[in-house]
Amino acid sequence: MPDLLHTLLKYDIGHLRIIADSWGLELETSEVDSASEELCASFLDLEAVTETIDILPADARSALTALLESNGKMEWAAFARKFGEIREMGAGRRDREQPHIKPISVAETLFYRGILAKAFFDTGKGAQEFAYIPEDLFEIIDEVTKEERGGNSTEPLGRPATPLEKAFEILATDHILDDATTLLAALRLNLESNGLPLDRQEQATALQNLLITAGLIKKDVPQAEKLKAFLEASRADALKSLGEAWQSSHEFDELRLIPTIICEGEWINQPLVTREFLLDLVSAIPQNKWWSIPAFVRAIKEKFPDYQRPAGDYDSWFIKRTSDGQYLRGFAYWDSVDGALVKYFIQILHWLSMADLASPEEGKEATAFRIKSKVESQKSDLRHSTFDGKITVVSNGKIVISRLFSRAVRYQISRFCEWDDEQPDEYQYQVTAQSLRHAKEQGLKAEQLLSLLVKHTNGNVPPALVKALKQWDARGTEARVEKLLVLRVNRPEILEEMRKSKASKFLGEILSPTAVIIKSGAESKVLAALAELGLLSEIET
């Protein structure tokens, strides 16, 4: 931030006289340079600052405290929204209207005392206008008011959760690794579904974006080398790799993944800058302590409302509500967009096993979160440091794999099977002729599945399934079950007459002297041909 001298040098002599008067001083010069130096010599004094701060109105003290707690500067849009604007006026109008005597806002009160200034600073979002306290003056004011403020500039935002807010605990898990394995296998198999249960469909898009961020997917295709390393890594290392990829990503955009809103247009936000800001706020919260989500969101709205908005712009981003298509433009919709982003950010911390959640009761929206300490995370890592569970194989081709078994093995086996519904802590698959044919189209052989099953069940593969898999590679499908429409008649003569009529083209394989298969979709044609022969017929269901 600029110091006091360089700030005062921007003003004309009339403005400097107003500032001097507010401090009870009288300038001895009419030159801006010497007047600025004269003011600095008087202002940068602990006793003078203390006297000036003591006589500030309460609302001005509040604005000053907000600036102090923001390290001496705040985005102008956010500051002005809370403490008012400073009227733009030239020297002539200023001298006539005397805004320092009749200020229209808290901002003007501080501005004409020389405590507050405005300037553009470079940020990660580009050049933005800020309200600031000149740097050397800030250091003195900070010292003068530190005891009064209780050193609370580093206090976490919000408050601890109430008993009701944390009543129903939703502990963090590493299930995201299992969902990632399922999604990667579904992509590899070109399945229409992503393979995830209905209760986790909302996470599917975010998960796929996370896997892209981690380099595991490129253009909807799993990347072989990185995929192998990810699936074979310990659960702790795999989870850590996803968390690190998320924290450092420029591309993963939480705002555009919030399910309650739709972002349209070509405007650009900066998800990494926003994420780092929120991570800093979260890092100030005591670990392993339940914290109120509503209070945390409200505190951000109060102190850092423009945390993701360049220059406090609430109009150029085209965002609409998913439920009714209502466009959410303007600060009035902060809770629906910016507040929703904070909540979604906390949800991602939970998915990545960095935070527990809690709600008033089961099924309700989360109202509390608890940041896990490294000790707690290490305890969780230790519990899952080795593969657990087993594979069960049944003679009819059913395969059950425990959730904590090797993700790499489950991924490989799933490519040979049809997928049954996921059960708590286990995955169920079925080997069928169709699934083996699909695998063969991808260059896989049934003998590879057999090798996997033998290896990971210690040879406990039912003989019938061993025989079936070996014969499949040699002969393919040896039996079929089909649904067919059959025409049955009372006398062979009727069938013979039908075969000589124009309806013969609708008849298929003869099953017996009185039964023949009807080709698909030809039922009405056969019924009409029978009617022409004087035979009334019916379709039995």
C-alpha cells in the first residue's frame, strides 16, 4: 500500500487544509509537497493518532476496524456497500459544499480526515479499486487499537456449532476412491451410465471433472499409465493425490458445478484464486471442532462479500437458478450464488475426506462442519493402509467384491461383467455371454478373467465357471435363450397351405408339422392371411 506521503501528494492544497483542520493543525505553507511533508511529520505520531481515533464517531470506528481486520485494505465495492460512497467533486464544488462538514457517509468522514484513501492495486483478478489506510499510518493505528480489538484480526470467521446444528453427524469417508474406480471403468467400457448409484449421481459431474484435473481422464478416455498408478496406490496416497490436484487446479470450477445454478455466457471467473482464499479462511478454524456453516457463510458475506467477484461485479455474470430459470444478477442474490459456493466448497472438503459434516437430523442440509486434523487423517489412513475384504465367485458366474479390496483388481474384473446394483460395502457383477462378447470387442479374453479370479481367490473358482470361461474362448456362445412368436395350428394341412400362400415370407423356422416361428413384427400379416383362408385366429399372451 502507498504510504501517507505518497497518498497526500495526490491532493490539492485545499484538500490538505481540510485534513489538517480535522487533526487540529494549521498548515504553514501553500505548496502541496511541503504541506504533505508537514502533515506527515505531525500525523505519524502515536499520541496524535490516539487523540484522533478517540474522537471518531462510532460508525467511523466500525469502518476503521473493518479495514484493520482486512490488513489495511478492502475492495472498494465491498467497503462502499457497507460504509457508503465518496462523492466525486472538483475543488470548486468541494469548497462550496464543504463535504467534510456535512459528510453523506462514513467513507467521507474518514476520507476527509486523511485516514482513508482510494487507489487501484494489482491482484490475482487484475487491477481493482481498493479502500486503504496509508501503510505507515496503518501500522500506528493498528498498534493504538490492538488492545481494544483484542487481537481478533486472526480469529476464525463465524462461531462454533450449536448442539442442534451438529446433532446428526455425517463422518467423512474415502468412498470417493471407489466411485472414481466405478466411473473410470464405466468410461473404459463406454457404458451409457456412469455406474454410480442414484444417491450419488449429483456428484458424478464433479467427480469426472476432478479426475480430468488429476490427469486420469482426457477427452472422456482413461489414461492408461496414470490410471494404473492411481488404482494401485494405497487408499491414503490415492486420496491425497486427488486432494492436491483439486487444491492447485486452475480448471476445476466449483461455481459451475453447483447443481442449483446454471452459468451462461463467456464471462470468466478465477476458481483457483477463490479456492485459495476460502482455504485460508478454513485454515483459521480450530481443527476437530464443530463449526457453524450458516454463521461461517454470514461472516464471509459481511467481511469479504466480493471474495470471488472482480471489483465487486454482480451484473456481468449470467447465472440463473436451476429450479425456475430466474437470473440471479445483483448483490441481492449473494446467498443463492456466492453463499451457495461456500457451502459447495465445504461439501467438496467432505468428499475429499478433509471435513466431517453434521445436520439437525438425518436427510437435512448440513449445518456444521469439522476440519479433520492430520492426526485424525493418519488414523483413518492406517485403518485402510492394506487391502481388506475378499472376492466371492459363484458357479452361475456371480462375482462379489468387497469395497476395500484392491481397486485395480475390481476395475479389471468389472470390464468382463454386467454390473448389478451396488450394495453397502460390496460390488456385485455377473459374467454373461453378452458381457464376454463386449469384453472381446475391447481386445479382452475370457482366459484373462479366469486368471484374475484364480489369482485373487487363491484358486477358489467353481469348476463350472472355469469350464464355461475356457469353452467361451474356444467356441463362443453355445446356448441361447430367445423370445419367439410361434404360430400353432390344429392340422398340418393348414400350415402347408400357409407356406404356399403369399404369407410364406412372414414365416420362419418350422418347429413341428403344426408349429412355425413368425418373423418379428409380422403378426398382423399372418392373422390377415389366416382370415383369407377362412380361419379365425387369436394371439395368446
